Amino acid sequence: MTKETPSAAGLAALIDARRALPGATLPILHAIQDAYGYVPDEALPMIAAALNLSRAEVQGVVSFYHHFRRTPPGRHVVQVCRAESCLAMGAEALEAHVKAKLGVDFHETTADGAVTLEPVYCLGNCACSPAMRVDDDILGRMNGRRFDAVLHQLQQTEGASA
Amino acid sequence: MSVRIYVPIDSSALSLGAEAVARAIRHEAAVRDIVVDIVRNGSRGMFWLEPLVEVDTPQGRIAYGPVQPEDVPGLFDAGFHQGAAHSLCHGPTEQIPFLARQERLTFARVGVTDPLSLDDYLAHGGFEGLQRAIAMAPAEVVKEVTDSGLRGRGGAAFPTGIKWKTVLDTPAAQKYVACNADEGDSGTFSDRMLMEGDPYCLLEGMAIAGLATGATQGYIYVRSEYPHAFRTLQAAIERARAGGWLGASVAGCGRAFDIDVRLGAGAYICGEETSMLESLEGKRGVVRAKPPLPAVSGLFGKPTVINNVMSLASVPIILARGAAFYRDYGLGRSRGTLPFQLAGNLRHTGLVEKAFGVTLRELLEDYGGGSFSGKPLRTAQVGGPLGAYVPASQFDVALDYEQYAAMGAMVGHGGIVAFDDTVDMAKMARHAMAFCVEESCGKCTPCRIGSVRGVEVIDRIIAGEDRGRNIALLNSLCDTMLSGSLCAMGGMTPYPVQSALKHFPEDFGIDKTAAA
């Protein structure tokens, strides 16, 4: 999931298309993060101007929500669920395995820039715990072996497109 | 003649490989020159059998599962496309005991129909409730919902009809219906299943709410962790508009109602209704003080009906079949059915819609089949991360809002997470406080600071530091959070903490016989 590099024109187009929506802040932030993988600094004053807000108000919204990132993530984002249902099915062991395998802690990106690891509280896949999300795919009944296979496949896809 | 084969498109089925299974069936059928019509349905809610493939036969739909891509050639060899026997075959889907013993009202169509087919929806009773509501006066529709006994399925269990009446009786040029689809509780997935498996049912319920209260615009606030549900709703809204079921004149009745779907951004607190309103308005999801009630001054300061997905999705059948039909299910003041969600350490996880009054033991043992690990079940957390841990000694209490409240627990959104005897309850209590640290909106002190202190105190208890005094301190802190917090986040975090402490003192290093 290679993303575009942010540009002023690109940001302006994303903002303009949504500024008239009632309560436009979140739709705009989602559109920006979907396009670039994160919300770049230069977007904040632009959003503030478009919505007649102060820059501090926009900053406040961005920082409130776990979903929005302020720095570019790795090429892939892996989320491991830490909620109760997954804990009941061995999420802690899975979390330890994933961290060891990737060599990073939560909110960190592997040295090669391939994978950012994040915690998540519930993916709504509680009947198939423990659950993970890799980019837009939700995965169920995970274990170390299945994670290794998913990671291997990501690496192969990357190798093929490189 | 083509063979109709159902392969679910539900997130959980996809998480177990349903997409690859659908591809394998299409490929294998082409190789064998068999014409197949693959329908991507919702899930039947039997997740230990997912991906569950169904084949339409003259004898009804025959179930095969769990199917993996490598099973597909063998299934064709056995003649599964004609409903033939196979080691993965479970016979007619509707006769699988887990499903056959349920009372599916809200979930009647989920897993049965093609989620985005309006024809399918209409053929299965869709829009009958809306048609009836159109022919009634708004106050009559509200009365029907009140008489059904429906109470808020999001967790607070407030009577839906009373909420609607307040909005109807508050004059305003603009009113809203806001559907809370920020289903963040661990162990819950019924909202997601319905939005992915029968989205028109939710849209119909919202349209009825709009006509009943005079609201013309609806919003669905879906959590960002549900990308599939979000896309399904977007597609369903477009098709419903094109079909004339939403827009300037709902089903040609001359009254307007339209719906927009909005994405949350990973904040658990936005499942709290006033915080959700702030988020919909584009702000930080900080809880509002009440009053004013959202029914009087809600979204953008206008009267707003706020209901959970399950509440709104229960409305079409209430209107279609009448209040009495729905009220006849359940017991006491808990009327109708609740789609319970079985999660965690169980053999048979899934969705069980039953009338109120079923017991946890029936759900965990008869439906759930006991623990997945094979070890004894020790406890179940009912009602999400803010719900109490119920010990095995209370598994026989009927699931009913009042009986659960009487034992210091809550039914909530009907999520049930089972734990076997390897669970460390002190760790789970700490987890509840840590979750509150992470997710508190920060507006009120008991929640924002109390949760941080809670983690510290529990850490000291676990480390064995001055245990007696620290337990007294923890209980006092819980009391402050319970009485002093602005909303359920801080106000209910003590439920899992204190239930763990009360029922499992040995996990905190306390002699069981000495514990008060």
C-alpha cells in the first residue's frame, strides 16, 4: 500500500471536496490519512482556514483520536488486538511473538520501513479470537505460525513489486 | 441450470479465509464446467463453522464448514453442489441445533439474504414496517414502539419509545436521528454482523424513527475498525436512495428522510452518546454534561434521536408485526429478544438471539459448548469491558436487565466473553483500569486521574505491598469513580475491577475465607 507524497494541491483538493459537510473535520482527516497514510503538519493550518477554526482546535481533534497518525507509517500496518476476548484466547503470547518477530514495540516501525506495529482494542472479530488487522484485512484465530505466514506473504508481495 | 452457493462476506468469515474459498469454488466450478451462482451473504453467526458454505438444494440450504480452499476439489468430487454427504457437511442449515433453538427476530434475514439486494430484502418482509409506519400518525408509531417494551440495546436500556416521544414533542425546524454504531465493547459484534449482513434493516429502522419524530436527516456513526461495515452501508444507502426508500419522499409518502454514514477514529469513548455527537460535529469526543438531553438539544443543538444499531434494527419487525408480537418475548421489564454474542474461550462462539430470561449457563454450555481449551470455565465478562465478571456460581441467574443489575452486573449490549481457569483476575482488573486510562476523554477527574491511580494501586496489591490498606484504597477509589464520573466510562470501570476482587480474592493474594 504505497501512498502518495503529500502536496499542497492534493491537500487542498481533499479539503475542498468536504469542507461544506456538516461536521467536516473527521471526514477531511480521514480522506487525508487514506491518501497519504498520515496527517502531515502542513494540513492543519489548511483545515483550520477552510473550516474557520483555530489551528489549536484542529490539532486538538487530531491528537484526540487514536486512529490519526502524525508521521508516515511503514508500508504495512499491523494491529494486534489487546481486548478481553482476545486475552481469553492467548493474545498476550501472540503479541509477544509478533513483537519479537518484527523486533519492534507498539507504535514503532521496523528498520526497513516495512511494518508499523500498533495495539488496537477490539476489531469486532471476538468470535474468532485472537484477532489482528494487517492493512485493511482483519484476520481471526491467529497464532504465531499464522502470523509468520502472513508476514512471509507480505514480504513476497513486496519483493515481487520491487 | 446453475447451482446457487452461499459464501459469507461477513468480516469474521473473511478473517478466516472466505474470500479465498469463494475464489476456489468459482475456479473449481469453471474447471468442471458446472455453472454456479455465488451469493455473498452475511454470516449465520456460527463462527466455529466459518467459512460456512451453503448450497441451495430442493431440500433447502445444506451447510458445509469450516471450508478451506484446499477442501473445495474434494467437496465437488463428493457432489456437494447437489447437497451430497461429506465430512464437512452439517445437513440443512436451519436444523443445526445452535441455530434451530434461537428466536431470531432482529437477525431473521442475516445470513439468509444477499445483503445488498433490495429484491431479496423485499422478498423477506423488508420495508413492511416502514409501509405500515407511513400509514400511521407519528404519535401512533411512537406509541407502538413504546408498547413493544423495546429498551436501548446499546447498554443503558432506556425505553426507546419514551426517547422518541421527547423528540416528537420538542418543536424544531430540524431534527436528527443519530445511530450509534461505535460498537467498541470487546466481545460484541452484533452491530457489525447486522450492518454487513442486513444493512437495509438498519436503514428502515432509522427511516421509521425519522417519520415518527419529524427528523429528516440521519447519521450512522461507524467505528473505523469496521471498514467492511462502512462500505456496505455506503452501498446500501445509495441503492436505497435509487430505489426511492430514502430521500425527498420516502417510499412516495411525501415526507423526507436521508442518511449519511460517518467514520469514527478509534476512540472508545465515542460510543458514549454525547461524545459521539461531539465527534459527529467534528470536535474532540469529549462527553457533554446532561441536561440538556440530546432528545431536546442534541446534534448541532437540535432534537436528536440517538439509538444503538440493535435498537433501530428491532424497530422494523415491531412495526410490521405489532407491539404485542414483540412484547410477548422476554420477561419482567425486559421485553423482546437480545442478540447475545458468545466470544472468548468457547468451542462454539457466535450469535445467539434469544428472548430475555435465558441463563448464562445455557448460553455458555448448551450453545457455546463449554470452553475452547477444554479446561473448566471460571468466569464470563458480560456487557463489554465495563461489565462485571460473573462467577460460575451466578451462571444460573436469568439474563434480564433488573436481575443482572440486582447482582451488581449488567446485560449491556449482550456481549459475553468466557474465560477458562487459567485467567488471572488481578491482571484483568488491572487491564480494566488501564483501558480507562487509555480511553478516558479527560473531562472529569474521577475517570481521568482515578484510572491512573487505579492501575498504580492494583500494581501494589499484586506486588503484595501493604495489601489490606491498598485494597481499602482501591474500593474507596472505585466508589469515587462510580459516584463522581460524568459518564459510564469512569462510572462503570469499577464493575469489572470490584467484581474480580469480590469473586476472585485469591487472585489478589487475599485469603478467600478472610475476604469481606
